[in-house]
Amino acid sequence: VLRAYNTTLNTIANFAGCRYLVTLDLSDNFITEIQSNAFSNNQNLENLNLYRNRLADTHDFAFNMLSSLKTLNLGRNSGINLPAGVFRFLTALREIHLEYCGLNTIDNSWFQNTTFLENLYLHVNPLGNLSANVFRNLPNLKILNLRSSEITTLPANIFHYNTLLDNLNLEANRLTELSSGFFRNQTVLTTLRLSNNN
């Protein structure tokens, strides 16, 4: 475990030599950039916390070699730029935080290889409308938070492949209608939040 939160750290180049690192907490710093292959020597890393930094540029290979990573927290990085396929190496990922990141779209390629993802936090982003296939490759998704995301409509089949979805938060959006049979595949859904949609 390495914790380096609340410092003046501003760039991540690499953590060479930390081969057995399992948890890395870099929250509450001034990090603006994650360079390519920054964690290429940390194949055993399971938890990476970059919450509340100033991330802007996230290189295409920023998370290369992190095939053991289970939790990634990028929340509250309001100017973050995530290239297509940025999470493609995170094949063991179970939870990701992208709340308060100023995201106005979700690239369909972000979650293409994260089929084990269970918890996805996207709340408080100006996402607007979402693609019908955006969650298609997430068959194990259980918790999805889209609160306060300026969503006006949702495609009828957007959750078609998310049959394990248990907790869905759509509060504080601009939804006025959900089509008939919208939740027909959500047979295990226990918590649905729809308040304050107007």
C-alpha cells in the first residue's frame, strides 16, 4: 500500500520498482497528467485512487498492464480527457468512479473489455443523451449511478444486456418518459431512483 494524498504531486511518469504494490492512493493532489505506461511495472495493482486531482490529459496507454486492477477512482477530475479505448487493458475491473468529471459523452469503446465491471458511477456529468450500446459490454453491471446527468431521453434497449442490474439511479435528470417494457430484462432490480426529473 502506498498513500501519497494531499501533496503537490502533479505528474505521474512511472512507479518502477513497485512490483508488488496492491493499493495506490494519489487522491487530493495536483496531478494534471498520466503518461503512457505510467503503471506498466505495477501488474499486481488492484486499487488505484486518483480522486480529486486536476487530470486533463490521460494518454492512450495510461493504464497499460493493469490487468489486475479492480477499483479505479477518477472522480472529481472536472477537466479530464479520456481517449477512446483508454480502459481496454483493465480486464479485471469491478468498480470505476467517473463522477463530477465534466464528461459530456461516453465513448462506446471505454467499456469494451471491462466485462466484469459491477459498479459504475457517472453521476453529475453533463452527459445529455446516451447511445443505445453504451452499456452493451457490461453483462455483470449491478450498480449504475447516472444522477444529475442532464439526460432527456433513454433508448428503449439501453439496459438490454444488463440483466444483473440491481441498483439504478436516474434522479435529477430531465426524463419525461420511459418506453413500455423499458425494464423488461431487469428482473433482479431492487432499487430504482427516478425522483426530481422535470
